[in-house]
Amino acid sequence: MYYGLETPIAHRFINGTKEQVLYGVNFAYGGTGVFDTGNGNPDMTSQIDLLKKLLMDSVITKADLESSLCLLSVAGNDYAAYLLHNGKIEDLQEFIRRVVNQLAKDLKTLHDMGARKIAVPSMPPQGCAPMFAESFTKCNDTINLLVVAHDLFLNKAVDDLNRESGDSSYYMPDFYNMFRKAYDSGN
């Protein structure tokens, strides 16, 4: 409501009427990722497929999508699931590339569907989150280096997508530094 916008309806509450989606649709599920994170919720590609179905059912039109802001957020669930399921640290850089490559495919799919304003924020500094931080005042720099690697790969992917599309449909808000500044100002 800060910007005077209504909260979008969660996808699971839509019964097929256009009136329900006047303020957008939220396809997010807690704990999901670009890939299957093992919690039974749909991955990002499946969430985009839910949007495709709304387009096919004419609940949302291509014009709606063209004038909308699509926000795709990756907050680290893929990496947590990878490490939890015995992923090897030495293979993590390759896994980061896989995550970003799939995310880029999903971003391109949205563009191909008609979306022209697509935001994909950088990951916030996960090493400052309570579950990873070394203390209340010290972030885990190792975890944050992994986040920085993700964000570097993602930034390149966003630049490549903008170059390929010939427009500036893709935007990468800098959540990492926004969160980091807020965290550092409190310490």
C-alpha cells in the first residue's frame, strides 16, 4: 500500500474471473526456487506455467502482461536445498551457473509471453541472515561471497537478455547493497 497499490491476489485463490486480477497476481510459494527445492511447491518454471494458463483462459490478456511489472525473486532456497541435500561446496560455482541459466530461461519465457517490465533483484546478503550470521553484529562473509557470485552471473545474464531482446525489459534492483546498508547502519 505504500505506493497506493492494492495487494495482488494469490494465484491459488483465483476462480477464473478478470475482476480478481485487476491488481495483479502473486504466484509465489514460500521455500520454492528456480528448481524443485523438495518442499512440494511449484518451482519457478511451474509458476510461469500457471501464468500461461491464465493467458490461455483469457483471465489475463497479453496487453495486461505488457503493461504489468513482473517480479521474479530468488532468495537462496535453491542453494539451501543444494547444501542440505549433500551438494558439494567445490561444485557450488557450477550449481550457481545452473540456477542463473534456468532463471535466464524463465525470464526469456516471460518476455516471449509479452512481459516488457521484468525485475529480477539481486539476492540479499544471506550471510547476514540470522541462520547464517556469525553473530548479531557479524555477517558470514563466506555465504555472502556465494551470493555475490550469484549476483555477478545474474547481472551478466540480465545484460545479455537486454542485448538479445533489443530493449531494456529486464531490470536488476540491487537488493544486496540495499539490505547490506540497512544491516550495517544498525551495527
